Amino acid sequence: MSADLVIRNGLVVDGTGGPSRRSDVAIEGDRIVAVGHDVGRGRREIDAEGLILTPGFIDPHTHYDGQATWDPWLAPSSHHGVTTVAMGNCGVGFAPVAPGFHDELIEMMEGVEDIPGTALHEGLRWDWESFPEYFDALDRQKRSIDVATHVPHAALRAFVMGERGGDPLEGPTHDELNEMARLLGEGIDAGALGISTSRSERHRTSRGESLGTLRAREPELQALASALKAKGKGVFQLVSDSYRTADDGFAASEFSLISEIARTSQRPTSFTVQQDFEAPERWRDLMSLATSLRGEGLDVKAQVAPRPIGVLLGLQASVNVFTPVRAYARVASLPLAERVVALQDHELRRKILQSHAALTSGDDAFAGYAFYGRFDEMFLLDDPVNYDLDVNKSLGATARRMGVDPREYAYDMQLQREGRQLIYTPLFNFVHGNLEAVRDMITSPVAMFGLSDGGAHCGSICDASMTTSSMTMWARDRTDETKISLESIVHQLTRRPAEHFGWLDRGLVAPGLLADLNVIDIDGLACETPRIETDLPAGGRRLLQSARGYLYTIKRGVVTFEAGGATGELPGTLVRGAQSQSE
């Protein structure tokens, strides 16, 4: 009997983490039906000789919550082998929503995740109020990949508590707490992944206000955790400032709260772990916490990034090296081409450089602007991009070798490529000028790759390419003892997050599972340079990044991307909750 599609001669990296093997894979409908050397003929066949075959990648931490209601492609994630995304992270999202509270939810998402509010105002149709109705809206949009979402705590608070929900000093009444738990249960029944929340000072609305979830007290979080336990379904996702605090007492209190959430919910729990400049070793305490809780039999994971998390600086980006300088502000609103010409004026250049030096260095420097003078942690983005950073290639080191001032060198570099050159500055995971901490994190038994923030930080961060770079920088390009096997990396990109969410129908190349697959030229795999596009609703700006080396991406048995280009097929669906292998 003929299969719909047979992929022949590929090196199958099957998602288990076990050894790769050369096999053929047969697909009928949306399922894999055979893996081996005697799978029969296919009505269509793909020759994967010299290529690797992996499951489709699963990204557990994205923010396509608005975009997924209007956009069929969900780039850049779909360009990097991702076939399923989890949204609604960090407590922000668009359901449930009370009439008249649309602006508040947009301000949260715009401020926390740097998604243009104008695009959200134009793109969101708001043909929902409840979480089940939001799910129905997601179901109506055709797309190339599967999407799923958490119930966002900040939106839940706003729906139940009104304006008080946005105040971190306000707590819900007994009746409000019961209603929040009831609505969370309603969301879980409709197919939500679970609940997400944020306890980070850095997460603020576009008006600069902290999220109401910032200091949510234990009874509130325990009530939400108890709702998950009562349902026996769902996950708890949170981000806390515990990874970035030097205050041992505060860290201990957050650790205790995380522990009680995991113990009360008895459900898979994940929290953000990064290496922060303010507390360079705190991440170790969080990894130890996760290890300890797993020792109690709890399913707790640290969401970690397989590379530095960095801001992209440039004249088209949200910020550039000289954004704080008043002299630059006078030309900042000019169209890019005119700005590039203006910045070549010798007198303006002198003023900008002089003011920048005063703001970012010396005794009178303003501490808040120090970031803009960290030239030893700034890197030009080449094509393809190398995220395995070398401090000897930083702007500062390069300028000194050339005998020029790093500030002047940065000025000139930002004018390259007609003003489109981007400069990459790590915020996390590069404190000591190397990636040793990152390797320790991502090889930990408690780690789960995450934090790509796909769909978010549209003008400053483009980390949805982590799937691609994790394979090249850790598995392909390293030759010393720091190398990590390709099988281990692919496991983290596939079955590891699938099992976290209870998606037993995906994440492996195995008979009976969804035919979500990537056929990859591993030698040619690369991240292209990010670029600014204005293709969001209302002409909203965002960073996009393409990839090389994905010869085919297959979703539910249908080829959705071929040689890097979309085929126009849209087999993606809304994933409602956990999935058994047979679903």
C-alpha cells in the first residue's frame, strides 16, 4: 500500500535523545505510520540523503497571543522549524476581557513584550470576552503551525477585579479569589495549557506601571494552584525576579513561593532562569531549587535559554547606542535615509559623541545609561549570525586593535548598510564573557529550553531563532569537550517540552504520532541577520530573522515550508490542552 509521503535515507534524530539512525519515514494523513527500511512506496517521496530528519520543534515560551488571531504564518518561529508554540506566557494576554478593558490589556502586552500597540489596536477583532470564546476565535484562524495558550494571570485579575486588578498592592476579596479560580477552571476545561504569571519589576505596562501580579500574595497564587490540582490538568508558568536579585532574603521568599505553588498544584511547574549581571550566580540557586523539588517527586523545570539573551541596537530598532543623547534625539524622528545623512555631519557627530561620553562614563555618568557604553559586550551581527560570542570580537576589542575610540567605532558601524546594521548586546547569560553558565544550565536534568519570546520585543530582541542556533553553536560547530550531542539538543527542542504540556501526540519521529517533521541540511544550517519589517497591522514594525538549511518543514503531514519559502499550506490548528497519542 502506498503512503501519502515517504522521506527516504534521512539520518533520523528522533527526539528521544537516543542515537540517530538512518531510516525511511512513511506518512499517511497527519500521522507517521512507519519508520524503518521497508516502508513501501509513497505517492510523493523526498530524498533526504545527507540530511537529518527531526520532529517539528516545540517552543514553550512565545507571545503570539494577538498575532495568532490574524496572522497565518507566525514568523519568525515558523521559519526556524517550529511547528507548535505555547502562548500566554508571563501573565499577559487578551482573555478573559471585560467590555471597556481592551486598552488595558493592550498596554500590558505593549509594555511587557514590546509589541506595537497600534498594531494590536488594529489587528485585534475582540470577538470574544471569555477564555472559551477567545479559543473559538483562535480556532477560526488558519495557520501554518499549531498554537496553544495559558490563561494569563494579569488578564484574569483585570477581568475579576477591574481597575484594582492592575494594582500590585491590591489583593482579591474572598469572592473575587473564588471567581478567579472558577474562571481558571473554565479555561482549563476549554483547553488552556494552565496558568502563567509574572513577578518581575521589569514587566511594566506601556504607561510604566507594574503589573498587578507583581506582588500577588500566597493565598492568591495558592488558589490558582489549587484550581489546577482540582482539575488534575494544566501547568503553572512563572517568571520571578529571584534570578536577578542580590537580596538573599527576597530570593528565599520567592523560592518558598515557587515551592508551595509546585507542592499545592501537583502539576508541571516551570520558572525562568537566566544569569543576570546584578546577581551573576543566583541562577545556581534556582537550578538547585528545581533539583530539590524534583527530589520530592514534583515535576519542576527551569526554563533556560541556549544562548545569551540580547538587545539589538540600531537606527531602525527601538533603541541604538546613542538613544540617550539629546543631540541624537533632535534627528531621531527623521526617516532613516535622511537620518543617515544628518548623522554624517561632523558637528552633530562631535556633539553626540561628547554627550554620550559624559552620560555613560566618568564620575558624572548616569548609572541608568551605563548599558549604552558597554562596548566590550557589543557585537556586530554578521550574516550568518554567530551567537557563540567571542569577547575578542566585541566592538570595544575591535576598536582598540584598530587604534580608535570604541564610541567612534560604534557610531560609524551604526551607519553601515545604509543605517540598517544591528549591534547585539547580551543582557543575560554572558556575565563573565563566556557561555560556561549557559552550558551548565542547558545540560542540567531540570532544564527545559525556552524564553525565545517569539512574537514579542518587536523592535529590540529576535530570539525565536534559538532552535536553529542551539543546533549550530552547541552540536555542530564545537569540537572540544563543550560540544553537546545533536540528539540531546533535538530532544530539548521536541519531546522535552511536549511531555511538559502532556502533548504525547508529538515530539518524536515514531509511528502513530503527528507527522510534524523537519528535513535539515545541518551543514548549511544558519541564522540570517535579523531585519526590520513594517508588516504588522497599521504598519507596525517588527524584527524578523530567516534561516538557511531547512529544506522541508512538514506540519500534520503537509509540507508548509520548502527551501525556506512558505508553500501556502495552512494545516495548523489550536491545541486544546493535553493530547494523547491517539488524538
